[in-house]
Amino acid sequence: MFRFLRPLALGLCALAPAASFAQTPDFYKGKTVSIYIGFSPGGTYDLFGRLVARHMSKHIPGNPTVVAQSMPGAGSFTLANWMYRIAPKDGTAMGIVAQTMAIEEMLKTPGVNYKSAEFNWIGRATSNVEITLVSSTAKAKTVEDAKTIETTLASTGAGSPGEGYPKLMNGAIGTKFKLVGPYPGSTDGLLAMERGETDGAFTSWNTLNVTKHDWLEEKKVNVLVQYALERLPDLKDVPTMVELAKTPEDKELFAFYVSGGEVGRAFLAPPGVPAERVAILRKAFDETMKDPELLAEIEKAKLDFVPGTGEQLQKLIAQTAAVRPEVIQRMQSLLQK
């Protein structure tokens, strides 16, 4: 598993040049391209979806109107299924969905009615490290405490990483996380924790650090675990999920699931979009990632920014299917508990 994760993590950091193609500006002129967001407003899926929508038009031949639209539900499965079966296949629809969508397909999670490798992957705005955190008033202060103290967490629905990670840790290393919800998105989960409905919640480190930085400064929360292969410099005292593994089998299991972080905040188009329009969208996306106005917004908001190309994502999604069947079977068993 680690053999392909580390090279891909490095490879996705650089934007490869897009292949040459015949542009068809007349098609997009006067049209509207919709970027659908599979989660409710407030989190980084919504933030990056709207950020790309604001800047991508100038990089698409014909300069169509580009708008962002929310379609939350079922941990973004609602949008993924709609993109797969219903969305227009002419190059006017894009979506941003859960970074674990390919993993959930492999797990045969209920509600999955798509094939990830058949989507046309357009590009990634950033990789993403997600975390579980608890209120400072919670009895559990560390992930080790959570092995002996029942700790309630806000869930964002079956199939979402906000539910998957705690279930895997409960089954593999003996934590006592109890899921409450589902809530429409991670922002709603944070509000639930703030209101005292749960002890903790799930979000990305970037979201917490940018939108709730006062919580960190005032020590209102404790970060229990980060879902990555290696510790972030900002979270050097917080264990990764992979570190918590007790056995080589646990390590392989956890590494497979955290691989979704390499997908991160990625954009896709439906299957069946003509190849030349996929190429147009990929080239426009890569140019958008270098747009000075977009970069200025990234800098001002202090956002994590590790873009990747659609071609690289397409390979990463395909390689997800290479995991051993035994890992899938065990993961399915743990997630069903």
C-alpha cells in the first residue's frame, strides 16, 4: 500500500502540463458551467468549490458563466450518484465530493451507485488532512482516553469519513467512540459539539485552523487524532491513525483508508463527457490553480494548497482497486458494526 501512496503524494504536488488538443470555444460561449458541491456550506469542500467557480471562467475558451451550487446529502453520495447517472454529459457539470468516494465504492457502502474510475477527474485543489477533535469539557483528552471513556462524535452519515474513521478505530484498536447524527456536514458537526450535543466532531485541520482558530488559541478543543501517513508540522504532538495500529494488518487497513487524503478536494465531471471537453476542463483547471487572483485568495485565507492534475487523480483512483481483498473484507466487517 505504501509503495504507491508515497510516490503519488509527491507526484500530485506538481501540476503536469496538459496534452494538446483542439479547443472548441464556440461550445462554451454563452453557456453556464455548474460546479456542484456535495456538502453544506462552511467546510473546505464548499470553500474550494466556490473559490474555483469564481476564477475558472476566464480560463475556459468562450468564457462561460461558472456558478457553484450546493447539493448536500448522504456524505456527498447524493451528488456523486446524481453526477454519475443524471448530470449533463456535455462538459457543463462538475462536482466536488467526499475524498473517500473511491474507497466507499470498494467497500460496497450502501447508497453508492457510481463507479469512481468512470468519472472524468478534472483536478485537485489540495490534499487534505482530517482530524477528530473534542471539546475541552469532554472527559477524554487524548485518543488513549477514548479507549476507556465513551466519547460521542457528530457523524456526517454512513459512508462519510466522519463515520468511517471512528468505526475503524473502535473495531481495530478499541476506542469507544459513539456516533450521533447524521449531520449534513462537518460544519454542522462542529456546531453540535459547540452546543454540547456531542463531545466531539470531525473536520479538516485546515478548516479548524482557519475558521475556528480562536478555539485553538483559547484551548477550547483537543485534537485526538490526525488522518494522515505522517504528522503535520502543526500537529507534531497528535498521533496519526496509522501510528495507532497495533499490527501490520491494522497498519495496512488504516493506510488504505487515509489514502483518501491524497484525493483531497478534487473535482470531477460525469462519465461520457467528450474527451476534447474533458481536456479543455482539465487545462482550464490547471491554469486556474496558477491564477494570481486565486493565489491571492489562498494566501489571504491561509489555506492549504497542494494542487494536482486530473490525469494524476485518474491514476490514483484506479489504483485504489489494487488493495488486497482481505483488507476490504475486514474493513467492511468493522464499518458494519
